[in-house]
Amino acid sequence: MSNHLPYVIAAYSVFLVVLAWDFLAPRLQLRRILRQAQLRSKRRQPAPAPSLQELER
């Protein structure tokens, strides 16, 4: 086993990195998409209607 140890350690390391990426990537993507949608909705809000006092002048 000792001559295979570096290979086993490398294989498990790569597996853990890929597993962590598969866990984090969708969450980061969802967070980015929600933030973009929130910013888009803020930009599309109509301007407030002028008050009646403004029209009477």
C-alpha cells in the first residue's frame, strides 16, 4: 500500500474538491440569479405619481 499512497491521497483530494464544487456551484449561481432579478425589478419600478400640490401651482 505504501507505494500507492500518493495516488490514493491525490484521488481522494480531487474527489473532495469536485464534491465541494458540486455542492457550492448551484448555490452561488442561484444567489447570483436572485440578485440580478432583484436589481432588475428595482430598475423597472415606475416613478411616483406627482402629488396634487404640484399640479395646483
